[in-house]
Amino acid sequence: MFWNRRIYLDRAAGVAGNPSSPHEEGRHAKHLLEDARTTIARLVEVQPDDVLFTSGATEANALAILGSIRALKKNGATSSHALYLPSAHASIVENMHLLREEGVTIDALPIRDGRVDVQSLANMFQDGTALVSMEAVCGETGVVWNTREVAQVLAAHNATSKQRILLHVDASQAPLTEKITRSHFGADLLTFDVSKISEARGIGVLIVHRTIPLMPLYRGGGQERGLRHGTEAPALATQFAQALTSMTESRDTFLAAAQSERTQLIADITTHIPTVFVQEGHTQAPHILNLSFPGRDTDYLVALLNEAGFAVSTRSACETDSEDGSRAVLALTGDPERARATLRISWDAQVRARELRRFARALITAVAFIDKKSSR
């Protein structure tokens, strides 16, 4: 009755099987998607239903921030207040600014000695405070923020308050060196991005329990619990799950190696370069090293290092056009001069110790060249 060879006549739904389609190709795509969702849920120690796929961390952060506050306002909240980490990624800071345009009061979290000042935080809550948004690991400085201490302050407040304050944590930079369970961060909403742990692009997740109300950012086909509309990407979801699994399995080995490499790299650089500052927090991710070279043109330094075969940056790729320097370094140090002259070095397990030593020599040579030119 039927031909042996299957003919795909549902191209309008997508070149490959659409997870929402009822035929065999669609069911296969759905199976891949849900397997990936289950794997990620197991790694984060949540239920599969808590895992929402997005296009990346930027969208996940926007859904967490805008979606939670807008849901409260829709449900009748007469006033809203949110707090955020001023050194966080632009997708947190700019969405907080967007909330302010919508009438929400926002405040920056207090920073002291490379961590959120939780004693000051406890005095910042208002009647309408509904959300705290912060990073787990700063992508510019490598500072590991004290999210669990913040969560404890919120829990104490929530125990006696009618308005529950949610904690959103962007953990995109965490998997290489940190545990990735939700309980490790103490978060109610948790963000991850595949591009920070693999060569893949175009997918992220927001971890959020069904009981937390969210408003979708836009309307569409009803996918992802009706909160993130649009055709899902099973192949990318599978890559994401595999990358997270790999990071979890190799984390301890990489952490030990990166700590040793960082110590050696700092010693090599600070011994041979005058007036260099290392940006560090109370706790530090070892594979991200942020340095300041006051009085030097670090954009020029990046160009010289690029010619020498090393790819480094001055700040987050999302803010390379900023003329004000590193917002993250300014928030951490309070020093505009250091913020204007930053260099970020970050690596993974594919980079060998001898290559970092070679980089240190190239950096020393490049800084000496810049210093010589400026002294003429």
C-alpha cells in the first residue's frame, strides 16, 4: 500500500522534522528535544518541565527579568522594584533600564570587597521589591559572586513578607569551573548559554519552575509552556546537553589546571611589567584573568597581540564599542583609570600551559613596545 522510501512533504514546517509536527520525522525531533531537556534537567537537578529553551542567554535573561516583573504588574501589583548587579552582562543591565522606562524602580546591588554586600542589601528592600538579578561568574573579571549568600538574605525576607523576592542568576560563565545545580546558586531563575561552553551558537535555557509566573516576551506558536514561542531546535538542544555533560565531567580537572596556570601567568606578567593591576574578587574563576595597564592604549595592545597570534579582548564582546571602558571593572574597583585600560585573557582546556607562557612573553614585549613609543 505504501512505498518503502519515506517522502518528506512537510517542508513548510521546516527542512528537518518540526518537534510540533505529528508525523514520524516530527516525533523523532520531539524525542531529541525532550532527551536534551531531560539531560540538562538532571545536570541542574531540576524537573524537565523547569527547562525552557531560548535562543541564548540574552533572551533567557530578558524573559526572566521582563517576564517576571510584567507578570506581577499584570496580576495587579501597584508598585515594582528590582535590584541588579551593576557589573553584570548587558542583557541584565539594559533590561533593568528597560524596566525603569516602564515605571519600575531599579537599584544597583552594593559591592564591597569583591562580593555583594549582603548586610547593606537587607536594608534596600521596599514594599514592591520583586526581583534580584545577578551573574554567577563575571565574564569580564572572573569574579565568582556570592549568589547563595544573597539567596539566604532573600529567604529570610521572604519568610516574613507578603511579596516574595525572586533571585535570577545568569550562570552562563559558570560551567567550566562551578557546579551547575540550581541549589548551588540558590536561584529561582537560572540562565545558561551553549556558546560559553562549546562552538555551537543559538541556544540557551532559562531554568524556572512552573509556579513562578512569567509573561512571554512575544506571542507565537505556544512552544515552551507558552513562554518562548517559536520552533525549537532539537539538534542545538542535543549539542547543548552534550556540552554541559562534558563540562560537568571535566570540571575538576580543568579547575585544578587553570588555577596553576593562572598563578604562573600572573607571576610572569607582574614580574616584568611595571604598573599592572589584577582585577579579582573574594572568590575567583581561575580561567578568566582581567588586567589593567593604566596610561596604556589597550586597544592598541590587543592589535599587537593579534598580530603575534593571540586573541584577547579589552572587555565583553557585547560592549566593545563603549568609550567608557569596562563597566564591570569600574563597578568592582571604583577606579575609572583602571576601567579604561583593561585586558581580558580567558581560556579553556584546549589551551596548553606552554601556550600561556608564550602569551606572557608576547604581552611583555608588546607592553614594552608601547611604553617605549610613549616615552619618545
